[in-house]
Amino acid sequence: MLEAELEAAICRAFAILLQDLHAEGYRIVSSQAVLVRRRIDLILRKADHSACIIEIKVGAPGMPAVRDQILDYASCWKAAFPTERRPRLIVISNRIPDRTKAELANFGIESRVISESSALDALLLTDERPPVGVNLTPNEATEEIRRLLSDFDAVKAPADLLLSAPWDHEKVFLALVKRGERHKDLWLKNIYVTLYGQKPNCAVLYGPKASWGQGPLHLRPGVASWNAGTFDRIRPHIKFKVRELKPAGFDEYVVTDWNGLAAGLNLDQQG
């Protein structure tokens, strides 16, 4: 089980997996929140505005790194919200040695253990979507967890939707999926699809319901899989917005003409 899977399971089945926090009145208000350029896994709040910061790890959390990490989050919180009380700090993993629990407790940091089997049981109790294309005999619990977290509707075109002009964000995204371009695993957040065959990723379009920053089209020229010809065809129909602040970051673009983008990607020829 990956950290992203455990985080998603907690978001989906919070009342079951963290019953004590739920009973105390805490509710999840944000996942992957950015605070002073730190990315926090989960932020919880109560009606009285008390906050709780949760850091999620898989496997035995490395010490003192995880301790220092969540204490840094608390310092950033104090700097950002000086009038609020110190947030409650919790580390969650599928395995936390007693020694680590004790060391965290010395710094006022709580810990919780959520096993893979517990996450699976909770998801089975909260999954209300009908299964689609399911392997009924998964080899391991992780595969079943991923199925329950998957958003199959994100890449399924409605029966009455014609993937043709006039084009829009949803139609272009689904037409690329239909063409067979690789999309992000459906159990992950913020689904994207590639514009053409590529490895590593260098040209992707995020889905209309995803969170993509300042533009849904993310491009990274200069890598081996970059297709300059495709870029030349779509360039008149897109507008640069910002470059991601990381070493291998993508350039984010908005689309100014979806019909032109579809033509540049040869979607009009799919039929």
C-alpha cells in the first residue's frame, strides 16, 4: 500500500478508520494543502476551529525525519495563523514501532496505525459505486483497495456525448482516452491523459474535474519523448501561464481554442 492509497482511504472512510477523531468532532477540510510551501497530507478542524495536522507514512516512519517534518508543519502553522492555538499533530502509518511512538509522544505528537486490511475493510463498508470491469479474485488487498478508490467515470464518455466538434475540455480529454493514449491510474487523484505516446511524461492534459494549477495542459519540452511537431500544431491554440517550481517541472498552459487543439492532435480524424 502506497502513501497516496492510505491517504485516499482515510478521506473516503474517515469515520471508520479514525473513529475517535470523528467522534470528537474533527472533519477533514483539506488534503495535500500547501502551507508556506510545505505540502500537508491532511488538515482536520472542529467546529471551534481547533486544527489537526496529519502526516501519512507507509512502513516504519524514519526518525527523526518524520518528527522534524511534522514539527516544521506546526511552526509554519503558527507563523501563518499566529492567533490560533497549536494544532494537534498526528503521524499515521501502517506500521509504527513502539520506540517511535514513544519518541513522537515526547514531542507531543500522537500516532495511529492503520493496516492494509483495516483500510480495505473500511472501504468495503463505504463504497457505494457499482463495480466496473472488476477482477473478482484480486491477488492481494492492495489491488482491491485501488479498485475501490478508482474513479471509472473520469474516463467514461456519456452515451449521448459525441466526441466531435464543437470541442471542449471534456470532449478532448475523453477523445484522447478513447484513442488509447495512456491516462493516469484511476485510483490516483487528478487524472490526466497523455497527448501522444511518451515516456517520460512530457505532454499531458488533466481532466476537467482535476486540480491542475493555472492550466490543464502541462508540457515539458527538452526531454527525449518530446514531440516538437505536435507542439507546433497546437501552439496557436494555447497560452503559457506558469512554470512549476520544481527541477523537472512542467510548463502550464490554458487552452484558448479547443477546436484548434483537437485539430492539432488529429482528433477530428478519429471518427
